[in-house]
Amino acid sequence: MRDINPRALDALKRYDWPGNIRELRNAIERAILFCDGPTLELAHLPLEIAHAAEPLAGDEDEEAAVAFQAKP
């Protein structure tokens, strides 16, 4: 991983982080494990963090990726 998608960065900035640095560290480690390309995407983040991102009009593809992640 060499880059982070602006939407993923936005979600990381907007999330409240009730678990503080430990929760951030776990979220980043998990996202890196799920990242299969050079860019960490919003869909790689845990669902509760991904939902913190600012919604963009007409961004159904990203929403579908996040929704897919939520399915067992």
C-alpha cells in the first residue's frame, strides 16, 4: 500500500475514535490486510468508520462496496 483514497482519509478524520489510539491502530492494521492494491480504499475500513465519511452525491459504487463489506 502506497496511498490512501481521500474518502478513506476523510472517514478516518471524521470518526470519533472512542477507543482512542488502540482503535485507530487496529483499524489501520485491518485495512492494510484487506487492501489488495496500492491504495487503501473506503471499503477496506471497518464499516462503522467507513460510514463516518462525508457522503458524495452519485457515489453509489462506493456505497455498494461498503454495503458488500457488511454482509457475513
